Amino acid sequence: MPPVSFAGLLIQRKGQLAALLGLLALLAAQLTGALLPNVPLFIAASAAGLALDLLLHHRYPHLLALLVRVRFDASTRQLMRDMILLLGLVRLPGFNPTGEWPLVTGLVCAYGAHFACQAVALLIRRNRALPVLTRNVDVSALHLSPAPPRILARQPGRRLLVFMVPATTGLLLSANTEQAVWGLVGVGTSLALFLGGTVWAATWLLRGRRAPGEEAVLEWLEQWLKQYQPTHALYFSGGASSAYQANMWLSTLAALDGRPLIVLRERFMVQKIEATDVPIVCIPKVAHLMTLEHSSLKVMIHPANSGKTSQVLRIPTIKHTFVNHGESDKLSSCNPYAKAYDEVWVAGPAARERYQLADIGVDDRDVVEVGRPQLAPVQPASGPPTGPWTTVLYAPTWEGWTDDPGNTSIMLAGENLVRALLADPGVRLLYKPHPMTGSVDPRAGQADQRIRALIAEANAARAAEPGRADPGARACAELARRTTELDRLAAVAFRASADDTERMLVQSRPQAGRAEAVAAAQEAWEAAFWASLPPWEHQVVVGPRPGIFSCFNQADLLISDVSSVVSDYLSSEKPYAVVNTSGLDEAHYRAAFPTVRAATVLTPDAAGLPEPLAAVRDPELDPLAGARAALKTQLLGPAEPPSLVRFNSAVQALCARADARRARMARSAAGQPGRAEQEEELKETTRARLGDAAPGDAEEPEDSLTA
């Protein structure tokens, strides 16, 4: 997947600027042609201005959004062009001024019809903005209809420009022939288009196409919840770039006993969730969220904190647990907000200890070790590299929301590390930056672009060396075939005019086993992807494909920062290195961050890089193999029982607590005491957390790694 270069980005920005300047220049040329008057200039500038505006709507919608913010929207631009057209006609010596008034009247009526159509479109959008969006849920009872054409419902600027093409053409013909009849025909045609579009759009407000009201939809949701009887749900709220935090839990959620559900809060997030057979319900408003209080839902699993999390925590009938989207030694992994949940589920003993040391108010009895079920695809170490290349994965994390030193190595050490790796003739580099790199600190984004440039330069030099063969056309053809197949399975085909309501209708009946088919196609695509690349070529890996676990399986060595990437990679027990940009000396750095205790610690100048490379190439030079095995257990928990089994047991135990509370509240409402049952529930919960452990197993571990 080719990276987006800084030069390419600069060219794109220059193209947008040139288009904007061209639009203004054509308006000036049109006005000049009208005032002189110069008919050829007048006609050419008028036609080119409208054509360029239409092109901008197709190529540079973000630029047009900026023009809207400065009150230079499509209506203003088209009105200016039309006024200049009328001015030019008046100044033509052979044009009869009496023909001006019918043209003006027709244009005024056309603009009036345009604004009437816009009013109807607004009513349609409000009507079709349902209080709830779903996926994988049968919505036939709601009798939803497909969306109206985009140009009528959601593209007022483009509609005005397209429907005014006949009027502009007619006026320009009048300017060329000095006959008003052509302008009248063109303006009349545009008026007919606006009136016809308005009437057609209005049919979506009639009973047959009108969407159900808020009360009816909420009543339907309540009935569906009673019928489906969900037991546990994944709750997620966040920005567009954070969807991966929820997607990593989809397979785990689907594998649990009971009836799973996914609860979202942002409408756009419905399509950001990857292929799954689990029903998805998006409830944007907090008032409507309370519908879940009277459902059978017992447990909500939270992979991330957000501003909207507190809203769902108000529901007393549901038990809430925080699982996070990855564990690391960063301060953000021990957020004080965690104490708002009923339980905090962590991978292994190290995270439990982390919460104890952080002293943020999380009771140790509320911390449950469940492992990391998502790590099943990560392959274990299989020995030193067998070919001529040592594959090194450099996966720096992003800069984060805080100014904590050492958040990311990309600014202070990234270029030094990459230069050193590229200088080793036996290294093949995989560079996978965090998707949010540069979103807070522009310096991180700039460093990322410089690293990509270094890799491109190194690849060009290697390609020029003799004997550098590519995998061939067959491997590329196989990748293309796998890509087509994966896209077909993973994507849902929507009409260009589809809105959220139509997508909800299209996705109401999931195909059984689709998620498994997508997973198999993804695995086959990843194999074809790596096979299609020259084995000597360095790679910049961005986007959702291939995933980080696939990069783990390709790598012989990981270089990263203190992040969940390190903990996850440790499941393979392969050598890894962590870059220390915190300002601490190595001894204090290892003491402060448990995930570093089995790693080679690199300084920002990359001086210690030969050590982990040697350990990868010769196991006898790897003194940290035993430490990695012990730290793996400390971070991720024991291998038996499997993580998914422990996770499922934790869900069932928390569901039991929710059931016990509901029964207790029912007895309390009936005037019956429930103190004994509450004490018994606490005992059962304690036994469930400890499992069948021996009496001494619940004590503080004395492993040197936790000292």
C-alpha cells in the first residue's frame, strides 16, 4: 500500500488553491466581458465558471465547505453568475431591453422553487433521522423506504448548479444571438426541473414513504429487546479514527455464551464497525438510552472511556466492566475514571499491581484477570530467521493527549532508528505508525513524513542493486483476486443516494456466517499481500490492512514504545526493544515500566540497536528469553485455562451479580428484606473471582518481575 508522500499532499493542496483562484478569475473575466462588452470572453468565462464549480463539487468538497464558512456558498456564486449574465445581456447593443423582465421573473421563480425544494429536503432529512439506527436487526415492522436521490435531499449546492445549466445555456445563447427567446426557454426548463424535483421529493413526506415517528421507533426498539433478550453488550462511543478500539473485541463478543449486543452512540460509527453477526443498536440521545434499563441486558463491556460513558453508567439494572482496548504501563492505562465501573477486567497480574500502585480508588476486589482473547492469531516464536533477511517491525505509538515524556519515540528517536536499520544490509523494515500520529502534535506528523521519505529512498537504492527480483505477476494477480473477494465480503453495497435509514434497511438481515467468511478472507488476503511484496523491500504499513497482528507474525524483532503493542507482541515471546525517550536512566526506566523488564532498552541515538538484532539472529546471544516467558505470564496471565474461557466466566459471573441485584430490588419493592441474599452474593462473587485456587494462590505474587 503506497504511502501518501508530503510532495503528493503539497500537490493536492496546490491543486485546490489553483481551483479556487480559477473560480475567482473566471468570475472576474465574466464581469469584464459583460462590461466591455466582449461576447466571446463573456460566453467563455460564464460557461467555464459553471463547469469549474461543478467540478469542484465532485473533486474538492472540502474546499467548498470552507467557502461555505466564508459565506461564499454555491447559491451566492450562482446568483453572482446569473446577475452578471443579465448585466451582460443588457449591455449588448442589439438586445431588446424589454426581454430582460421575463428573464428576471423566470430566474426569480427558479430560485424560489430551489429554496422550496430545499425546505422539503430539510423536512425529509428530519423525518428520516430516526432516533435509533441498527445493523443485523430485522426492521421490517418499521416499513422503511429507500432514500430520495441525493441531489434532491442532501446536495442543495449541486442541485442548484445542475438544474441551472439549462438557464445558463439559454442565456449564453441569447447573448450570442441577441434573441431573448433562448434565455426564456433555458430559464423555463430550469424552473420546470426545480418544480418537478420539489414535487417528487415531497412524495417522501406521504404515508407510503414517510419514516415512522420517534415514539413508534422507540416502541419498536423496546419490543425487539423483549424478543431478542440480550444478556451482554459492548458499549462504544468515540471518534471516527477510534473504531479499532471496538473492532478488536468483535470476535470475543460473538464467542461468549448468551445473546450479545453492540451499543453505539454516534451515527457514523454504525458503518465503522467491521463485519459481525452481532446485532448493533445505535442510540444517540441519552433519553432514549434509558430504554435499555427495562431490557434483559445484564452486562456492558466498555473498551474505552468517553464523555458519553457516564450517561450509560446511570442505568442501575446493568453491571458495567472496563476492559480497555489495550494495556500498557502508561498513566492512561490507570485512569481514575475506572472506579466508576462495577469491575475492571485486566489481562494479568501486572495490571492488577498497576492499579494498586496507582492508588486511584479502584478496589482490588473489583479487578478481574481475564487475559487477552484477541491474541489467538499471534504466532509463537519459531527460531531465528531462515532466509537472508531479518524483519524488524518499528511500531511507534502516537503522542497522546498529555505532555508526558516518552509517550512516543517518533519525534526524538524515530529517524535515528530508521536510519540505523536501513543501514544494515540484512534488515527488512516494516514501519507501522499509529493511525493517530500527528493528530495532537504536528511535529510527530512531520517526523512520520520524513521517515517515510527515508524508506522510499532506501527502497530506490535497493531496487537498483543487481538481483532484486519482484515476486512476479502471478503473486500480484493473486493479491488482486483476494482483495476483490475480501472487499466483496466485507463491504455492503449501498446506492450512492443511500442515507442512514436506507443502510439500516439494507443491513437488517445479516448473512449467517458472514463474519467467519470475512475473517477467512482476511487471513487469505494477508498471506497474498506479504507474498506479493519483494522480500528485500522495506514497507510502510498504514490503514486497516494488514493488521498489527499480521505484522507481528512477519516480524523477527519489534521496536516500539511503552504501549499495548509491546504487551500483545510479548505473547509470541520473540525479542523486542523499547525506546527510552522519557529522560530516565535505564534502571529507573525498567523499574517504572514492567513491560520493559524483558526488553532491550534503546536510547534515542539508536546506539544499542546491534544487540537485539544479534539476539534475533543467534539465540545463544539472547539473554532475555527466559525473562520474556515469565513476563508473558505476568502481563497476560496463564496459558490455562485459555483466555476466552476466563473471559466468558467473568461475563457469566457478572451477569449473575446483575440477576441477584434485580431479584434483591424486586424483593425490596415488595417489602421483603434482602440483606442475607446480598451477603451471600458477595461471597459467591469472591469465590467466582478466586475460582478453584488454593488458599495461598490469592496472596501477593513474589515473582521477581513484580518486585
